[in-house]
Amino acid sequence: MKRIRVVTMACLFAVFWVCSAESAVVDLVEYAFNVDGAISNNSAPGSVNLAAFDTATGLGMITVTMVGTGTHYVGLFVDHEIDAATNTSFNEYGSTSGAPAAGLSWEIDEPGGDIYSNFSAGSLDGTNGVLPSLPDDVSMALGWNFALAADETAIMEFLFNVTAPAGGFYLSQVDPNSEYTLYFNSTLEIQGGEIPVPEPSTMLLLGSGLVGLVGYGRRRMKT
């Protein structure tokens, strides 16, 4: 009988722990985009699609589409709060997993640190200023530097989820009191590209070669 009670209590504790983690209140306090140096605070510029993103909770996916020959920078800054009403916003910490892809920069810091100025300048410093040993209010940012050739299109996805990505590089915001973790990652895909057009001299050389082959074929037929 005693063993049954112990098992029952353990099951109840497990259910309570899961429910607590799932019922954490997540609020998106602030977000901002940096698109080629133009800053948009709490709004989306024309290249940004928020259809799959909840601006209240800050969960979901943001898609950014860029065109235009040359170099580009696209960055996203976010400031989420997890259960701030019950355990304040100063008990959280950040972490990273994996190695960033080429062209991807990142930063974790308290909102009052230098993260926003670095984000605005397009120069995220790749540091975590809110470690588990020094919990505080957490904000995060990711940014892409890339170049596009003629007829190329860059498609970026910024994703926020409560489950860890299967792989790749990502940032995490952890609330130890509620056992809740928010994951932030991004992907970049460059599509298209201009089909090379031969130079006039190349076309002339190719034409001469074809004429020569036709003449050679005719001579063989006469022989």
C-alpha cells in the first residue's frame, strides 16, 4: 500500500511539473528588424512576413525575403519575458548550442546592455552576457551577412519554439523557476541565379568550330 502511494505521488508530481512548464506565460515585450541598416521597431518592413508569427507571445516563424545584387544584412532583435508576473524577469539566463553558419552573427545580453546598439550597427558580438551564474533579464539577436548575385533571392526564416531544434546553431532563453526554455534559430537559403551568357568572342569561336565540323563532314561524304 505504501509503495502505491509513493508511485501515485511521483506521478502527480510529474504531471504538475509538465503542466507548469507548458503553462508558463510568455510575452514579447519588444522586437526590431535591421534590414540593410534600416531599423523597424515593433513593426515589419515590406520584406518581412509575420503571418506565421504571434507578436503577443513571440512564438512562431518570421520569413524575410531579400533581392538585389550586392551585400546585405538582415538582423532580428527580441526581448521576451517568461512568467515575469510571478517570478520577475531578472531570474533568466541564456545559452547557445552548436556553431553558427557562415555569415550568421548572434548575441545574448540584458536589454539594457550593448546588444541593441550592436544590433542597430549590424555588428552583433557573439557573446552571452547573461550566464546561468549571473541571471538577469534576457534579450537575444541573430543577424545574417550575405551577398546576392543577379537574379538571386535570399529567404531567411527566424524561428521561436518551445522545443529544441533537431540540429544546427540556436540560442536559448531559460526561466529556471518555471522550467521553461525558449529556443531561437534561423536559416538562410539563396535561390536562383543568373544563367551565364557567352561572350561575343566565345560565340564567334563556337560558330567557327561548327562551320568547320560541317565542312569536314561534307568532305568525308564526298570521299
